[in-house]
Amino acid sequence: MRLFWKDQVPLLLFYLLQMLLVPVLYWISGEDRPPAIIGYGVLLSGSILLLYLGYRYVQHRRLYKLLSSPGTFSADQLTPLGEVALPEAVQELLQNMDRQYQEKLNGHIRQMDQHIVFINRWVHQMKTPISVIQLILQDLEDETAGSIQEEVEKLRKGLEMVIHTSRLERFENDFHVELLSLRKTVGNAVAGNRRLFIRRGVSVNILVDDGTHVYSDAKWLMFMLGQILTNAVNYTVGSGKTVTISAHPRGKDTVLEISDQGIGISPEDLKRVFNPYFTGERGRQYHESTGMGLYLVKEICTRLGHAVELESRPGAGTAVRIIFNGQAPVQ
């Protein structure tokens, strides 16, 4: 209703101007008309105007209602706006715009699907030569082979990050929540990064009970743990340091904490560590960060219904916590 009256403001202003001109014209022409006659004419003209406005509002009320709340508009639920020219034209315009939008959206979705398929195939093709190189390096014992092995491991982890990043857009079709043994999952994640721990001289202390279970997706959880463990080792300077993995309840939730004795994170960077491609002062200093690891951890946790926390001080290490909502039954 408010939009309708705002739309009629020019008409009402012209009407008022016209009503003011009527007595002026009588005065200029010299006709001496009683004020009652002039008032009757104004009243009659105003009544006709109100009838017209009422009729016009009834014709266009659906259109004004739609325009008053555009946020609730849905082309699928669009009802006929009226049988007069303006509402019909607006309805046809909206339907055409929605049709064009859907066509463009479907085109972008097809392109994205093709891109994801290409990335997945490319990653799997790249994994084959990497596996062959790793098998060849197992028979070599010199220092050069060790350096090549380290670089190949970086390639493998980079490919994993690429494929998981591409799958993130279709996450709802690529996850399966089940009851997992947290101790077993953590052990598998550590075993998958054992070469990195050995090369950097960093030990692991796992303080997770065998009876601790959580609901999560095994594949995505393993990927998150791999990213966190890689960061913990890469930013730990010197041998003899320890990465501690522990689990404890917090109310009805289960908290998995991974803490290191690394270089820590600057206070000004703490609020941005989960932003994509943000490497921070430490990442630029040690050239080990892609800026995507913690971002992916945050995104995956959000989609799985978990929470993630990070606490760090320069020179005192970093602690990353994954909070699993609700305690799983102890087995």
C-alpha cells in the first residue's frame, strides 16, 4: 500500500494544483460563485479521484505487493500479477529474466562440473608417475634421493589439496558420516606423514584413548589432520621437538587438539589464518605455506558440522582444535 501511494504522489500533486486553479479561474473571469458550489465541485472531483485510485489499486495490488517485498520473490512461485497491461508486462519481463538467469546458471554449472572432472582425472594421472618415482627412490640410499623423496612428497600433498579443493564445491555429494575411532584415525594420519616427521626430526605423542569415538567423514577428517600435521612439522624449527595430539571432552562435545612447539603465529595474523591464500608473516618467512591448508580445514569443518579453533603465540607453538559436536558412545 505504501508503494502504491508513493507512486500516486505526482497525480495527487497535479490534482491539488488543479483544485487551486479552479477558484483562481472563477476570480479572474469575474464570476461570483458561492464557496459552497466550489466546495461541492471539489468534493465531487475528489470522490471520482478516490474511486479511480481504488480501482487502480485493485488492478495492480499484486504487482505492488511483489515490488514491496522483492526479497521474497521466487520465479517458481510467481502468480499472475493481473490481467491489465502493466502487471502482465512486468510478469513477462520477470519470467524472461528468470529464464535467461537459469540458462546462464546451468551453463556455469556444466562448466564447473567439466572442470572438476578434468581436475580429478589430471590429479589421478599425476599420481601414477609420482608413485613410480617413489618406488624407484626406495632402492636408493644417498642424500640426493632423500631430497628428491621430500620434493615428491610435497607434490603428492599438493595434488591432494587440489583434488579436495575441487571437490569442496560438490561436498554434499562426496561425504559419508559414520562413527569413527579417533585413536585409529589419528594413527593413520600420523603414519601417512611419518616420512615428514622423520626428516624433520619431530616426534609425535598421541594421547587419545582407544575408546574415544566421533561422528565424522573418514576421508575428509584424514585430509584435515594431514593439513594440520604438515603445518605443525613445517613450522617447527630444530630437531627433538614434539607434536602432541590429545582428545578430551568439553561438555557434550569431543575436542581433538594438535599442538606443536613451533615458531607460532603473529598476533596480527591470528584473525586471518583461515582466509584463503593468506600465508602471513611466518609463511612468507619460511616459504612453506600455500595459504590454503587452514582455509580448507575451516571449510570442511563447517560442512561437517564441526568447529575449529586456533591458539598460538610467537615462539610458543600453535594449538589447533577440532570440536566434534556431541559425544559419541564409548566403545
